Amino acid sequence: MAHHAPRRGEWRRVMLQLTPAWLTLIAGFIFLWHSGLWYVVIGQEGGPMAAQERVRAPELEGGIEWLNTDTPLSLAGLRGKIVLLDFWTYCCINCLHVIPELQRLETDFPNELVVIGVHSAKFPNEGESENIRQAILRYDIEHPVVNDREFQIWRRYGPQAWPTLVLIDPEGYVVGGISGEGHYETLKGIIGRLVDEHRERGTLNEQPLSLALEKAAFHAPILSFPGKVEADPERDRLFIADSSHNRILLTTRTGRVLDVAGTGAAGAADGSFEAASFDHPQGLALAGDSLYVADTENHLIRRLDLKARTVTTVAGTGQPSFRGFRRGRARDVPLGSPWDVLVENDIVYIAMAGPHQIWALNVRHQEIGPYAGSSKEARIDGPLMQAALAQPSGLASDGSQLFVADSEVSAIRTVSLNPRGTVSTIVGVDLFEFGDTDGQGDAVRLQHPLGVAYHNNVVYVADTYNHKIKRVGPGLRTSVTFLGSGQPGFRDADTGQEAEFYEPSGLSIADGTLYIADTNNHAIRVADLETGRVSTLQITGLSEGPELRPAYVWPNLEELSLASQTVRAGRTSLTVDVEIPPPFKLNPGSPLEYQVELNGATLAGGMRTPERDGQFPIEIPLNLSAGATELRVAVGLVYCKEGQDGVCLVKSLRWTLPVETASDGEDSLRIEHRLVPEWTYGTESVPGIS
């Protein structure tokens, strides 16, 4: 299954610029026509078919930034390597399904094959390089990725869908291309034949390719990309899907860790909390002493027995299936990327993102099957199994219907709990109609929402790619921003719309408090439903855990020390002013990144984009308690030299700032710095370019 490229709305302009490409599927072959030439992959029964003319693969020019490598790559520089291009976008569930297949191919051909991810974003939020970097870390991608935000590389190759894979031989010619997922065996066979052929001809380069992985520069947060959270008001507990640590945390509602389920290593083992393993778990649903878990990348539903401290698999085979129509015994039916779960009357409802459906697991009879959705990816209302959803990712309920975060159509849908009922839409329009617009009815726009929670006739929505929490009224079909400035960042605040989040993905409510899985901030945020005040849950009592990874990376880092400053305790601010001497200036296409740490904990952080105050000086609100302390303040920036010999440089600065608090202290803190450009004209080294 492939996720087809945009054809309407804002994205129509992009499509009109693309070079035409025609796809025809005949007897297992994918033919693509581009610029008047045919090229083809693969018959399932043999090597590449004879083409009318060999096609030289277009160069990989036009990307705005390369990740997982310290230098841009070119096909000319990769002569002798077999290259597999993966055209993807990180919102797309089909693209995520391809990642394990690519990892297997990289393991099979470690020195012969180079996989390059060409990230051509569907949503505006996905076009930011820092957001792609976070996706690389979240999904443990270890091959180079180029941010093709302007679709320059896409236009040259002419794919029609995400994901599309294009294979290039060691001499730089296109072997062929194929869309969708599930092509591991086919690709392995073709790559194996290419290896044999070019090894015999002496045209194969088997020297390892040196990479600079994004994860190499990271420190360790307590949580890693938490996807969902479940509150238990009766027993004062929280359950946290610590997704990229492959474990479930049980804490008090004040953050003290009570228990941990999962070794931290990716796996699917049942057993005690200490022996069991998960693979990027997401949704959680509490039912008595059982906690049901959507074990997403294992394609399983797991059950935690909270009294016995054991984990058992209750649904799925461990093998993915994305066709969406099979019913049967729960352990005999393959599942497709379950993303959230909700329990009503001994039925576990499952947001099955892979086949774009809602499934139902009958706990008593141990039977499972589709409940709503035809498996077509679209926004179509109507009877349960005739309706269409698009990558449902979050569930809530008022007892008579499910509320669904239908992420790929940027919509909030309802699914009747009456088996003769219907699917309808509260807000949201279509696959390529998205944005950040409050209002009523069809005027409302969201951007890839992943989480929902229901309370007092209001659906709270994690509007993930808008970095906001919104209130949606089911009856009047209204949507208003409740929390979040819309700026990706990490900021607590007394007023909700001054707070900042970074791709929040999961919500749960208990006793007037909203708990938020703030995924890319590696944190659980806490919001008062009445006042809108936002704070961060401090996780304590976790003595040890798996090897962890951080939220920020600082390339070309310079460490600096400052003299002590005295400030009043309480709410204050920090101003950072970096002077960039002419003829250099900030790159308007690259955001400023910043982070403030106190004793190893992040107080504030995020990005300032050029259109939203992405210039120096930047002012960062802080809240400091009384007593002496030490702040570590980091900023990352890209600056460029104007003129014919122009060059863009990457620089990170991190200051250690001793701080004392006193009643007669200053109102705010300030850091000033004059940048010394690391650039030499001519052929000498350029230290600012890694």
C-alpha cells in the first residue's frame, strides 16, 4: 500500500511543477516513464528487463540539508555503490513500515549498499530539518537522509506516492523503482544479483561508507519520545508509554516511579515486568488490574497484569498485515501498526493505523476483527464498514461513540459504538486540507492530530504538527486553541497559549488535570483544565534504565564560561544576543535552536523560525527558585556569507552561567557574544562546515 502524493488544495501548486511520470503495473513489474525515457525494475522471475535506453540517475541536488552524514552525498561520489533511494515523509505509516525492511537490506549488504532517505514532506511541519532529525532519532534511522523540502529531487525522479524506492546500480544508472511496502524479498534478490554482476566486473566498491549519525551527539533524557499517557485517578497513578525506550512506566501523578515493565531492548517477549520486551509501544488503556498496550512496531496487543506484574500477548501474530479484512482468533490474526487502544464493556477498540481502520478485540471470547473502515485511506462518512479513515492514531469515548484522531486527513471523527451505527466527521476535510485555523465546521483546520481525550462534552485534541492542544465541541463542530503558542518549543506558563510544546501526541484527563505526552520534548506536561496553567512532570525514583538518547544535538559546539549574575527569584527571563559581523548574517531558511538546562533538567528549549522571531536577541522566559545555581545555555544557528564566494556555516554555542538569587537582584539575565566566523577564503579549511 502506498500513500499517494498531494493533488488538491495548497499542494496542487507543487504537483503542477512536477515532471510528468506515468506508472503501469504489468505482471509484477513497475515501469516509470520520466523525461521521455523508460526504466524498469524487476521481474519477480529474473533480473532487470531490457530497457529501451539506460537512464542515468539524476544527481541528488536541491536538498536544503543532509542528516546522518557530515557532508552532502552525490551519486558521482558513490560510484561503485548500489544506491537505494527511499522517497518518504515521516507522517506516513506506509513509510514507517518500510524502515525495518531497509534496515534488513542494510544488514544483508553492509558494504555494497547505500540507502539514502529523500524526505519530501507532506505537511509543512515535516519540512523543518530539526523535526526530521527528531524522526530519525525516534525511528533509529542510521542511513543518510536529505531534506528535499522544495521537492527538487522528487521532481527529477517523478514518484507518485510515498513511499517510493528507486534502485541505482554501481555505474550510476537507474535499475528501477517501486512504490509501497513489503518489497524486501524482491529487492534483496535484485541487489544480490547486482552485487554478483558488478563484483565480477570489478565495478563494485565494498569499502564501508563513513557516516556521522545524529544519535552520536546526544545525551540522555529520562523519557524518550513518549507517545501516549494514561491517568488513573482512583489509584493516583500514571502509565507512560516510554516509546523509544521500549518500556512502560508506572508512576504517581506527581511523577514518582512505582514500577517499570520492559527491558528497554526492542523485542516481543512475554513474562515478568523485568523479562518482557516491547517495540515502540504507543496507546494504553486501563481496565481494572489490566493495562492494554498497543505494541505498535511488534504489531501486537499486550496486556499487563498489574497485580502479578506480568506481560502477555493477547492479539496479533507479530507479523504485519495491512489489508484489514481478516477476522478470527485474536492470536491467529496479524495486525497492522496498532496505535491506540480504548476499553468499553470488555471490548478493546484499536486504532489500527496500518489498514486505516478501527478494530475490536472481544476480551471474553478472544476474537478480533475490523469494526469500522473499509481500509481505503480517505475521509468518507457513512455506515461503519463502508466509511473510510486515514491512519487513525488516537481514541476517546463518551460511552456511546468513539472520538478518533484521524491523523492523515487532519480530522476528528466519531465512530458509533452501536454496531449498526455510522462514522461521521466533527472537524477536518481531506488528505491534503490542513493548517491551523480555529472556527466552526468545514472552516476548521488541524495538522496531523495524534491524540484525543474527552471531558464534559469537550474533545481535547493533540494537534500534533501545530504543537497545540485544542478544544473541539462535538455538537457545534467548533475548534479553539486551548494550549500552545504554535511555536515548537519547551516552555511552561501560567497562561496556556504562552506555553510551548513539540509534537504532542497523547492525552489523558483525571480530576480536572490534562496530562500530555509531549513527544519530541521527551516529557509529560501537566495542564489545569480551568486555568490553563502548564507545568512539566518531574520524573523521580528511576534508579536505572536502558541506554538513553537526548532531545538536542549541537554540531560544531564551542563551550564558554561566564561570570556570575544575580537575579531575583521567581519568574524572570534570559536574553541571548549573538552579534554576527558583516558580511555574514543569519540564514533566513534555518531556525535558531536553543536550550536552557538547570542541574541536567531542561527548563526551556525549542526553535525560533525566521518568520517567528528567529533573530537575535532572543528572550527566553524562566522560573528560578531561590538559591545559587548554574545554568547551561545552548544555541545553534546557521549563518552565511553574502557575495560570490558565499558560504553557509553551522555553529553551536553553549555557555555555563553561574546564577545567584537575591531580593535586590536584577530583573533578568543576559548573555552577549560576538561570533568569530570560522571561514578562510580559497582552498583552506572551513571549520564551520562539518
